[in-house]
Amino acid sequence: MPITKSAKKAHSRSLKLHKRNYDFKLRMKMAIKKFMKNISKGVAIAETEMQTLYKYIDKACKVGVLKKQTAARRKSRVAKIFNESKKQK
């Protein structure tokens, strides 16, 4: 347990940041999971869904949850899967 006042503040702040980071990461992961599920079912996916997925990945990168290259890699993988699904139809 934190003893000093500054340690208590730091602990409180770390809990708030943990929750914020978790929310951004969860939102991104759920969007990717939903995207993959729709691809596997063969549902037609619009460009707007790709844009919202990119938005979640970019936001997670902006707030520091993901590193820049990790965000780029995830967007690249999603785009690759999206383009392959369009070719099959």
C-alpha cells in the first residue's frame, strides 16, 4: 500500500491510466474480431467499416497503447485480408 501522499496520487493515476488503456485496446480488439468474423462468414464489408477499424487502431496508437509500427502492421494485415476477400467474390 502506498504510504506517502505522492505515492497515493501516483497509484490512483496509474489505475485511471490502466482503465483508459484497457478501454482503447478492448475497443480495437473487438472491432478486429468483428471484422474477422464477418470476413469468415462471407458478409460483404464496406469501406466505412475499414475506416472505423483504422480509426480505432490509430487512436490506440495516438494515446500510446500501441507503438507506431505495431499499428501499421495491424492495419496492413487487415487491409490484406480485406483485399483477399474482395478478390474471392
